[in-house]
Amino acid sequence: MSFKETDLGLIPEEWKVDSLKNSLYIKGRIGWKGLKKSEYLKESNFRIINGSNITNDNKIDWENCGFISEERYLESPEIMLKENDIVMTKDGTIGKLAIIKNLPGPTTIASGLFLIRVEDPSIDVNYLFYYFRSHFFRSLIHSRIEGSVIPHLYQRDLVNLKLPLPNINEQKAIARILSTLDEKIETNNQINEKLEEMAQALFKHWFVDFEFPNENGKPYKSSGGEMVESELGMIPKGWEVGTIKDIGEVVGGGTPSKKKNDYYT
């Protein structure tokens, strides 16, 4: 495979490079148009997404979205969400992402988000999503906000960032591999959470409820195990109450010396 030098570095010879502004529909809310937080409703048919609604696993927490009036929703048609739109945070924690799936009804975005939409059939939305999640793209974002007192990604900077474009079949293949890895990671996380729940339940059963196995393998307390009074309440006979210093030494880190000769080179 042959490679070529581009603004993004070396990429395969047949890949293209284009600015986001030439390939994507990118919009943000232009101010609030007078919309105040006090105008949020307890419930309506019209939702508004904030950055806090994007979860750590790149999904939308629909249960905790805000609600606005139909009038406020209709005043900004350019940021009405559609299925498979990507939303990206541009304030605070820059670059949090989600793909809009299972849109529950009319929804718009707050001022801290960009709406990114694929309208070019030569671009796969899932490939684009994974590119936005890549360390390389995040480095590009960082280069635009570095030195800012208040982190903020401007639309003029985002649209000028570059996008590497293999052909559509390669894009789909790349996205499919990364999606499979994501699914495996999610499965492993769910297994870890279940194991953590089991460990917590076992700890409580043994050391709070005192139902650890006795010499016959039966739950200690409910099998008539003798309990005695202590300063912490009733505990199994033979147990003691003490402090951490009774069984070990507690050492905290100190402040490193500022003397030049105290450092190795």
C-alpha cells in the first residue's frame, strides 16, 4: 500500500482529505433568542438537549432532558434534530459525543452543543462518529482551544478541521470493527458491574449480617452463632474491635524536596 503526505500526516494514497465544512451540515444555537432557564417546562412534546444529557457511553439520557414550548422549538428549524445526527459539546468538557438514536419526539439543542449531520452519501455516519472520538481528532480540537481561559470550541474552528475519507466501503468496514469492539467493551463492563454487585452483596452478608460460613458451612448468625456486645454493637464471639494502626502502619506521601541536588537526572 502506498501513502501520501497531507495536512493530517501520511494517509493511504487513495484516501481523500476534506474540510468538515465541505462535507457536513454543522449548526449551533445562535444565542438563546431571549430564552431563559425559567422558561423550561416540567413537561411538553418538545425536548432540548444539554451537554449534561450526553452520557459517558456516548448516548442521550432522554429521561433527564429539558422541555420547552412549541414556539421556542419552532423558532430555530436549523437545529431540529433528526435520526443519526451527531451532537457534540463545545463548552466546558469539549467534544462529548452522541449519535441520535430512537428520537422520542421533536428535539432541539442548547447553546453548548453543535448539531452535525451527514448529508453526503459518500460519508458513513458511524465512521464519522468514531473519527470524532479518535485521539487524533481530539488533538486537533485541543490545538484550537489551547490557551483559552474558558474552553470553548467555535464553529468557525470546527468547520475548518480536516476529515480523512476512505471510500464508503472502507468507512463502513472501519466503523463495523470499532462498533464490535465497543460492544465487547460494554459487555465486559456489564459483567464487571454484576461481579461488583455480587461482591458487595457477599461482603454485606458476611461482615454486616454476620452470615459467613461457620465450621459446618452454614450461615453463622442464623445458625445460632454466639454474638457478644462491643462498642460497635453485637459482633460474633471471638471477633475484636480495633483501629487500622493496630494492624499496620499508615504512611502518607510527603512534599518533594525542592533542592536541586535531591533530584536524579
